[in-house]
Amino acid sequence: MVNSVFSTGMRTDLCGEIDKEYEGGKVTLSGWVNKRRDHGKLIFVDLRDFSGVVQLIFDSKINNNSYLMAREIRNEYVIKVTGKVRMRSKDTVNISISTGEIEIVVEDVTIFSRSKTPPFMIEDRNKVEENVRLEYRYIDLRAKKMQENIRLRHKITAATRDYFNSRGFLEIETPVLGKSTPEGARDFLVPSRLNPGKFYALPQSPQLFKQILMFSGFDRCYQIARCFRDEDLRADRQPEFTQIDLEMTFVEVEDVIRMIEGLFNYLFKTVFGKEIEPYFKRITWKNSMEIYGTDKPDLRFGLNIKDISEIFKKSGLKIFSKTLKNNDGFIKGIVIDDCSALTRKDIDDIVEMAKKSGAGGLIWIKIGKNLDFQSPIAKFLSEKEKKDLIKTLSLKENNLLLIVADKYMVTCRSLGIIRNHVAHKLKLVDEDRFNFIWVYDFPLFEWDDRENRISPVHHPFTKPDDNTAGYLDKDPLKVKSEAYDIVLNGEEIGGGSIRINDTNLQKKIFKILQIDENRVEENFGFFVRAMEHGIPPHGGIALGMDRLVMLLGKLDSIREVIAFPKTQSAVCMLTGSPSVVSEEQLREVHINIMEEEK
Ligand code: ASP
């Protein structure tokens, strides 16, 4: 069947395509030796390409030359064979692979290249340390799973492009050698040879350029953009990552939200052949914090956080009364249905987890027979408080109530962490569900304890919401924004906003963020000047491609969907970057390396 797009001068078909329809036909295949089994006068070889594996048979009686060559063949050799397709004998049929009913009797073989003994067997990759897999990534990527992952990523990228291209978007590239801006994460810097002492910064996102493209009248644009942030790497972060970044002109929040819901519907249909809900649920940031203790709520399970402060207004328990005296103090709890599922050690771990997340502690109450309260604090609770708890939380025998009493944010956040932990521990998460939710009505600013100043929740170009913009001068922390985040299964997969399109307002925001005029000029002067030349209302969003593919592929790590990822310490195990460069190179870019500080 010489009609596949994959037919070349070196193969007629792909290994995985050969089935009983080919019986009696002649094929030429090229690929890697997946396995070789020597049965004396017969040698079996499983030949592999990206499409699958097919069994070859080298029979000394049929073609002794080929048979003799097959004796030399080892795993991962790259070969070409020509042979006849025949049905396997009934007892050797392998129904677990698509080619399992046939085999190819080889008449001619060419060895293209030999392989050293691989550092690990491809099928054993799960048992191999990840750094070894990353060092020999070319072998790791040969595994079926990795082929599937990278192909899935390609499909999602291609479908994303199709979707936006058919909706009037232009794909426009923006510079990778950019300007360092002090906001956000740390920049990666690139020294300029032609401009001694000056540096480019690699883009943390194409934010300002995509906005300027809107100022220039391109109406809608997108990019599958590579972004760089020089941060200490947490579990699922990479120093370079990919965003689906887009910007639209003359839009309101609703328009961007609908565009992205459409994208996900299109992706599910084209990539997985699945229908999903056309419109996603929405939750305000405040409700999300209150009910789920996070701005990345996972709605695939219950365990909602309930406020029980009211019940303890007159509590005799010091920790409760003291907390409530503080005007930012709250008492909140979550109810676990079946406490027998958690051991004493599990509960101790949960208490530790609460402490680690900043709470003073965690109180637990087991509900025993006759709704008896079993807890170190049981004797300090009045009958009325117990009754009110039972009523408000509909407590039943065997329930476990976990309570945190602390400042508002600490209470929400720590219970949010515990909620996720317990749900996974008790396997309450429906792993088959894809649960999308929009979070909106974010505060525009938050207080940064470390820097001891106000900082933007999203970025400084986010438009304040009209209803609360009046607080900008008096109490900026009360101002909300026209920003939105999209969350999938408890992970933020994107965020964006309607942007400021008024120069004075933009300057005011910089002022509130304590970026003085000189720094504004130095870092954003070009942008503010561009805003002074007639700019349309506009807004956009960026979706994290790596995380998105990971979640859609139901994988555990973004490194599984990046062909050449870096390690936690930002090292490429394959190439050994970053690496030392020569004195000459350093001189050319005017850099003098300081002695490491002791
Ligand atoms: N530039 C933002 C980010 O990278 C997204 C946006 O506002 O469009 O997170």
C-alpha cells in the first residue's frame, strides 16, 4: 500500500499499520529493533517505529544471508527490511498489538546503524531515575508513552492555531531579546556585545508587545509564546515554558471568556472527540477563598469550608474567644464524612499541615455514638455550642470535624490545603472528570508581606473594576479588577484581564505600586508614550501550555510533556547547560566573573 503519507524510498508502510489485510503482500519497513529473540535457526525481531511494533522472522531456510545478518542485530539497531506478510500460527497470535495476527518473513535486510547497549530498557523507564532519563532523553523519548505525550502536545498546539486562525486572529511574533522590567519574577539577562554594559532580558511574557499590537490596530493576535522566568523552581515549574498568549481589541470580560470556552470546546472535540459543557461555571475570588480556601478551587469533590464563627461568639474556649476578639479573626471548619478512614497518624499529619500553612493549630472533633463529641477540647464546649454545630453542619455519627481559628486568610488558606489533602488521601476525587471554573472579581492589589508594600495580584496593566475604582486613592486594597483566571481540576491553567487604556490611570497605578517616575520612565516609558497616541479598549489572556497538556493527558509532571525539560536546579541533563564559557566569549560581552563569595 504505497499510498501512506509516510511512504518513502526506504519504506512502503509503517510498522504499526501492517495487519491481516496485507497477507501475501510484500512490504519494506524501516525502524528500530525493539527486541530480538534467537530460537536457533529462527530469529524473531520486533521492529518499532512511532506507529507501533511488528514481528519480523528471519529463517535460515528462507534467506540465509538475512538470517546471518539478524544474528548480529541487537536492541536499538536501526534497520530496513523487505519481506512477505504472512498470518501467524494460531498459538502465536498476540491480540494486545494491532499487528499481532501477522508476521513478516524477511527476505532482505539493511543495517542503517548500530547501537550501544542502551543505558536502560525503554519499557523499564518508569523504574529509572528521572535524571538518567533526562540525560538519555533521545532514548526516553522513544518510549510509547513519551511519543504519545509529545504527539498530544502537537495536536493541542495545532488545534489551538486552527481555532484562533479561523476567528480572525493573527499569529505575530514578538522579541525574545527584550527589556528588563522590575515587576514580576526575576529576569533572565543576556549581555549585549554591541552595547557594552547593557543587557537584554528574556520575556517573562509578551504582555506589553501584545498590547502594543492592539494599539497598532491588528485587532486580535495570538502566540504560542516561549516565556522565561528565573525563579527557584517549584515542583511543576520550568525556567522556560510555553503560553498560549492572546489579546483582543474592543472587548469586555465576557468576550474573552467566551472565546476561551470556545477554544476548550474545540480542543476537546478535535483532540479527544469529546463534548464538554459549552459554558463553564464561575465563582468570585471571595467565594472561592471562603468555600474552597484557594483561588484555584477543585470542584470534583465536596468538603466545603463552613464558617462557624457565629456559634462561638461567647465561647469559654480561650483560643476561640481570643481569635474572635481580633476583628480579622474567624473560625471555620470542614466535615469529613467517615472518620474511620483516617488513622491517628493521619490526623496528626493534618494538624502539622495546618501549622505549616501558617495557622496556630487545628482542632479536631470526632462524632461518636449518640452524637457524642470526642476531642481534646470537647469538655470546653457548651451543650448549646455542640447542638448548634450539629445543626449548622448536619453532623452525623462517624463524622470528623476539622476546625481552624485564626486570621481570615490564614483560616481559609490552611483549610483549603487540608481540603485538597484529605480529598486525595480518601480518594474522593473523580479523576475522570475535567472540571473547569472561572475565578473572577479578584482584588486589584494585595499586600506583599515580604516586600512590605502593595503589589498587583495579576500585573500593573490590569484594569480596575469601575464599581470599586473609587477606592484607588483612599483604600486601594479594596479595589477589584477586571481580571479572570481559568482553573482546571484545581490547577490554574490561565489568567488574563481587560487592560487599562487610559494613560493617567496607568500612571496612577504605577504610583500606588510605588514605582517612582524615573523608574516608570526607565522601564515603561515606551509603553506609556504608546498609550498617549490613541489606544482602543483591549484585553486578553494567557494559558499555560505545559500544564494544560499535562492535565489533558492525565499526567503527573509537566516534564512529561516537554521534549527537553530542565531539572529542579534548572539544568539540562542532556546538553549540560548552563555551562562555563571561554574567557574570550566573556570578554566579548564585557563580563568579568566575580570570585564566588565565601
Ligand atoms: N501576561 C499574563 C501572564 O503571563 C497574562 C495576561 O494577562 O494576558 O500571566
